[in-house]
Amino acid sequence: MSAGNDVVKRRQGRRILLLIAGIPLSIMMAATLLWWAVAKGQFDIVGAMGTANHGELIVPPISVSLSTFSDDGAADLLWEDLPVKWRFLIVHRGDVCEAICQEQLYQTRQIHIALGKDFNRVGRVVLTDLPADLIAVTPAAESASAAASTFDGTLADWIVAEHSGVTALTLPAAEIEQLMSTTLGGGGHWYVVDPAGWIMMQVANDLYYKDVISDLRFLLKNSGS
């Protein structure tokens, strides 16, 4: 009788261990399926759960992982080659970084600094259709932006001088248009890209900076990356 009880107990113990081991696996599978459904536009998680965000969530999100960028017009680079971080993404077209371009670089720098202890979890990228050393920065006297620079030179030099840490990436104009689609890519917004390379939020230039910081702290607090 004792031997039979031991066998039953061992079987019960194995079932419990399998159940415990299966819980995290089930959660991972469910999370993967949910993200796949959101990315494919088959499930509106925003509509289902509601949000308190101030930036506009992009549903479905847009992947930048399929694009091959030039690193400041030089070597080929994939998004996965960058350190794994959340990213602020500024999209600029043309050969002059004027008021809007300067404002976005200034705004994202100030927000980045204001994140404090989470500073190193976030990076900044400026995506252009020309190499940064071929893009001129308009002096303040020629720009209406309150955050305009007094720097007179190229965007590449300005990044070194005032925006250390910004990664300058280049894509042909046609590929930027294809990536950003008809509803994105205008000068009125910059973007937030998650650590997996998904453009998941657009932020209006005139959005109050403390509201943006609130969104970002929420994302950073509730993500493992």
C-alpha cells in the first residue's frame, strides 16, 4: 500500500512541476500571439483597454527592422545593429534643417535629459534622405523657431556640437515615404520606437513636454527593456 501511495505522490508531484513550468511558457505564448495580432491589425488593444497617453499610438505599429539604412551616408546599417533601447525618431527631408527640424532636435534633447535615471534606456535618431554632412543648419536669424540654433554649418557638425549621442541614419526619399506611409512622416510629429524596432507612437511638436515625459515614463516603467 505504501509503495502504491509513493507512486501516486510522485505522479502528483510531476504534474505540479509540469503545471508550474507551463505557466510562464503559456504567458509568453499568449503575449506573442497578442503582439502578432496587434501588429497585423487584427486586434485593437487600444480600443479594448483604453489609454491615458498623450501621444498618439500607431495601430498597427510600423517596423523599421526591414530597412537597410546608411550610417550618416556611409556604411549599411540595420536597426538591430543599434544598442537595444527605446528611441526618439526625427524624420527630416531636404538639404536644410530649418525651424521644425531644429525644434524637434531641441525638444527631444530636453525630454531625454528630463528622464533622469532612465536617460540611458533611451536614444535619439534623426532619419534623413540626405547624408547629414550635406544638410545645412539655418542660422537663428533666418528661422522663426524659439529653439533655433546660432550654429552655422552642417547637420553632422551640429550634432557633434550640440546633440551628442544622436544617431544620424539615411534612407532614400522614396524608401522613407514607403516606410512612413501617407499618414505619417509629416513635419508636425516625431516618433517613439520600441526596443524591438516598432514605431508605436507619434508625438506632436506642440504637445506639452511634461505630458510626453509622463507617457515615456509609463512605457519605461512597464517594459523590461
